[in-house]
Amino acid sequence: MLNSSRVLLLMLLLFTLMSGCGSTKTGLSAIAGHSGFDNARTVNIYPHANVSTGPSIYTGLGAQWNASRPDTVLIIVAVWQLQSYTGITEAELNIDGEKILLTPPSGSTTDFDTIKNYWVYRQSTRAFATDIAIVKKIIASKRTWLRIHTPTGYIEDAVIDGATDSKAYNALIRFIAAVEEK
């Protein structure tokens, strides 16, 4: 069940993700806090869109970090579609030619949600554990592409490709800056 603040945040996120004009440097800020579980410092950034290959399907990236495991990041892989949800079975990054298969945490599955603004989008997300160095490689790269495997094929979008960057790329820059704040 979604509470009203989460619905508002998700609506703002979708509006930011789906707006065709404006800078890729805009988007939601990273959210720093503390874990109620172990009082460790945390940083989260909701998924933001990559460079889209079509008008009815979008991919994106977000991230979560917890100071109790400072070298590990959960990369949140997202797919937004108008028509249906999709399972996310695997995710790969190609960072300047280096192919990296992301590893889902044990027992993780795809999460499904519906986001409404001008249209109704079906959101599918899944977390993948990786080293924080991978996120730093993405933001230092000249070319990073994301490939998301689904039960019916795969979807590929650019996170950054030369001079063409994405909202996801800039969100990861804000995420790392928040993680590195003291």
C-alpha cells in the first residue's frame, strides 16, 4: 500500500522522467538519512530515465547505499511501459567496452507499481548488488549502455553515449556526491 507522500514522490519522479524537454541534469535529489535498523548512514536516489529508444518504453537507473557496507551499492534497474509490466531477469552494463553482469541479491524479484500522471505507466524495478566502484566508473565513462533482460527479450538504452547523457547518468552523479559527503 502506498502512502500519500510516496505517491506524490512517484508522480514527481515520473513527470521528471517522462518530460521530453529540459535538461538531463534536472531530476530528484539523492536522499540521505539513517537506517532505523542499524543507525548507519544511507543514501537513496529514485530511478531516473536513460536515453529512451522509443516513446512507449523507458529504462532507468537508481541506487541505494548503506554505510554499514560502504563498498556495496544496490543499483535499481527500472522499466516503464504504457501497456504492461515486465519481469526483469538480468541486467548488464557496458562501460566503455567493459561488460558487467549485475548480480541480484539472493531471493530478489521484480517489483511492480503503477504510476499515473498524463498517462498510466507500468513500472517494473529490480535491485542488483554491485561494488560502488562500478557506479563511479559509470559517471567517469564516455559511453555506458544498460541491457535489461526480460522473459520476452531484452531492452537496451544509453546511460551516456559521448555528448548524449541521460537523467539517470546525472542522478548517479548526485548519488555519489551524497555518498561522499561527510
